[in-house]
Amino acid sequence: MFNKMFLIRFVLVSCYGLVISKNVEAECKKSVPDTLRCENVAKISCEVLNKNYENYTKLEILNTNEPFGMSAFTNMKNLTSILIMGGRIGIIYTETFKDIPHLESVIIHTVKIGDIQESVFFNLPKLKTVVITNTDIPFLRKGIFRNVPQLYLINIENANLRYIQNEPFYDVPYLKELSLYNNLLTILTKDMLYNLENLVYLDLSNNSISIVEKNTFDATPHLSKLNLEDNQLIALDLDIFPTTGMKSLQTIYLKRNQLMYLPSTFFTRTPALQEISLSHNPWFCPCLFEIHRILNLYNITEIWVKEICIEYGRNSCKKPMPYSHRRLPICINRNVSDINCTNTYSQNLSEKYLKYTKEYDEFIGNNLEVFNVT
Ligand SMILES: *[C@@H]1O[C@H](CO)[C@@H](O)[C@H](O)[C@H]1NC(C)=O
Ligand SMILES: *[C@@H]1O[C@H](CO)[C@@H](O)[C@H](O)[C@H]1NC(C)=O
Ligand SMILES: *[C@@H]1O[C@H](CO)[C@@H](O)[C@H](O)[C@H]1NC(C)=O
Ligand SMILES: *[C@@H]1O[C@H](CO)[C@@H](O)[C@H](O)[C@H]1NC(C)=O
Ligand SMILES: *[C@@H]1O[C@H](CO)[C@@H](O)[C@H](O)[C@H]1NC(C)=O
Ligand SMILES: *[C@@H]1O[C@H](CO)[C@@H](O)[C@H](O)[C@H]1NC(C)=O
Ligand SMILES: *[C@@H]1O[C@H](CO)[C@@H](O)[C@H](O)[C@H]1NC(C)=O
């Protein structure tokens, strides 16, 4: 531990003071114009990326196998983009990306990371996009994106992300797009989205989110598109939205969850809504009809795939629909006398739905509209 700390300190000092001369030509070389490619360099540091490379604007680091040194890029003052691919960095330290005044994009793809320290992109005045994909970051630390004044887009996808500490995004006033697609998140809270005042697009699809806490979206008042597809939601209450409503929210994707109902007041907090996806949820039929009535009333378009209507019991789904059947997601009924939406979740019905749709999956996409299970 002590040795490691000493080494870090030493590297830091050496890059500001005397630069250790070292022939690294063999490891880092020009690929296309303006692009320096470092392949199989064991450890990226400011000695490896020395002043010989000061005029490169793009850097590609392939298959590196140790954590980067502190201020590793400080000699490359003209860098605008860094691509890191392959290899095993283990940890990205706070000071790694220090002092790169023109840096606009960082892409980290298929690299074994494990941990990214707090404030890692601190004070990079031109940084606009950060993309981290196909890796393993169990959690996002508090303040990981701190003081990045121009940051516009963050994609952390397919990263086995399980947990987000409170306030990971801090002083990123221009962040417009955040994608956490294809991770393992189970809960969503206001504190995770803290300070995302100007966020427009939020993609949380294909996680395992079962809980969206009250007031979560108070943090993102300008959200226009919200993607919650492919999660484990069994209920969504209107109080996830601020009492004043989501005035910019135009699209919400809810496909492939376990929703059986939405409170009829849900849409009172989404006055700008234009599009919704609902399919592949075990909707209780009367609740789905109620949702459709509201969509019709407010001219909200359902984004749909061809689907069928199933019932458990008798054929109550056959009553006239406000829309053509082909626009309907599958819904499920206990029996023909179930005509009122009760806003309750039933594990039994949900399981029957899942069993049914698994069994009849091959029919989805055909022209079948009504299906009776007796
Ligand atoms: C970088 O560019 C400047 C100005 O064009 C030049 O003076 C300097 O020698 C270049 N540095 C290297 C290492 O090529
Ligand atoms: C790098 O930046 C310096 C000033 O910061 C500039 O003089 C030089 O021309 C730049 N080099 C390139 C290749 O843009
Ligand atoms: C969703 O995530 C699971 C597990 O992480 C993965 O196996 C699956 O391919 C993903 N689905 C899509 C559509 O990306
Ligand atoms: C409903 O919305 C569609 C497109 O979103 C639009 O073309 C149509 O004019 C709207 N109809 C009414 C009655 O507002
Ligand atoms: C329909 O289901 C409800 C709730 O399970 C039950 O109370 C009612 O008796 C059932 N009606 C018929 C006609 O089976
Ligand atoms: C459904 O709701 C209506 C109006 O609230 C009520 O009159 C009726 O009894 C309810 N039906 C059932 C089966 O609960
Ligand atoms: C759910 O199903 C189980 C067995 O399939 C049954 O014993 C139980 O009574 C059911 N519960 C309800 C609320 O229908």
C-alpha cells in the first residue's frame, strides 16, 4: 500500500519536473494523421506519453494492463479524444485525466475496470461525451462526474452497474443525455439523479429496476424522453413525478415490465406526453382499457407491436375497443365480470400471463387479435 502511494507520488512529481527520458517509440506510434496509438503498453503514464507527442489530438490506447499513472495525459495538451479499448486497467484514479484542456471525448470500451474514483473527469472544460461500455463497474461513486461544465452525454452501458451512490453527477449543468442501458440497477431515486436539471433523455432500459422512489423525477424537470423498457416494475405511481408535472416529457417507454395497472391520475402529471409503449406487461384488462381511454382523450400515441389479447376465463376482451385490436398489448382478465380496474397487483395473474405468453410467444407478430384461455 505504502509502496503504491509512493510510486504514484513519484510519477506525479516527475511529470511536472524532470521528464525521465525513455525510448517508447516502439510502443506508441502514429496510426492515422493526428492519431497516436499505444498498443500493448503495460502502463500508460506521463512518461510514456511524453512531450514528443504533444501535438497529437487523438489517442488510442489498446490492451494496457495496469492502472494509468496520475496526470497520464498532461504532456498531450492538444488531445481532443481518448479511446481506450481492451486490456485491464483495474482502477481509474481521480487525477488520471487531469490537465487536458481541449479534451472533448473519452470512450472506454471492453476494458476491465472495476472502479472509477470520484471526480475523475474533474475540471475538463471542453469534455462533452463520456462513453463507457462492455465493462464491469459495480457502482458509480458519489461525485464521479464532478465539475465538467460542458459535458453533454454520458453512456454507461453494459457495464454490470448495480448501484449508484447519491449525487454521482455534480456540476454537469449541460448534461442532456444519460444512458445506463443494459445494467443491473434495481432501484431509482431522486438522489441518483440529483442536479440533472437539464437532462432531456434518460435511458434506463434493460436493467432490473423494480422500485422508482417517490419524487425521483423532481431532479429532472426538463426530461423529454424516458426509457424504462425491460425492467421489473410492478407498479408506477404518479408521485414519481413532481406535483407540478413533467412539463416536457413527451415519450415514456414502459414495454416489458410487470405492470398490471397505472393509476388513472398518472397522466395528470404528464401534460406534454405524446408517445407511450405499453406492450409485454401483464395488464389487467379493465386497467388497460382505462389507459387506452385516457390515451385517446389526450391524443397520446401508443407505440406498439402487433399483439394479441388474452383472457384468463371467459372472453370479456371481445367487447368493442376504442382502437383496433392490433394496437392493443396483451391483457389478462380473471373472468368476464372483472370490468373495473382495481389498481392492484396480482402475482397469480401475472404468473399466468407470463406462462401464457411464453407458451404462445410464436403467435406474437401474427395476426391473432383475441385469444381465449379456458
Ligand atoms: C508541436 O507543434 C509546434 C508548433 O507547430 C512545434 O513548434 C513543435 O515542435 C511541435 N512539437 C513536436 C514534438 O513535434
Ligand atoms: C498544439 O497547441 C499549441 C498551442 O497550445 C499550438 O501552438 C500547436 O499548433 C498545436 N498543435 C497542433 C498540431 O494543433
Ligand atoms: C438485457 O440484459 C441482459 C442481462 O444483462 C442481456 O443478457 C440481454 O441481452 C439484454 N437485452 C438486450 C435487448 O440488450
Ligand atoms: C393527434 O396527434 C397527431 C400526431 O401526434 C396529430 O397529427 C393529430 O393532429 C392530433 N389530433 C388531435 C385531434 O389533436
Ligand atoms: C370473478 O373474479 C372475482 C375476483 O376473483 C370474484 O370475486 C368473482 O366471484 C368472479 N366472478 C365470476 C363470475 O367468476
Ligand atoms: C364497477 O364499478 C361500477 C361503478 O363504480 C359499480 O357500479 C359496479 O358495481 C362495479 N362492478 C364490479 C363487478 O365491481
Ligand atoms: C394464487 O394461486 C395459488 C395456487 O395457484 C392459490 O392457492 C391462491 O389462492 C391464489 N391466490 C389468489 C389471491 O388468487
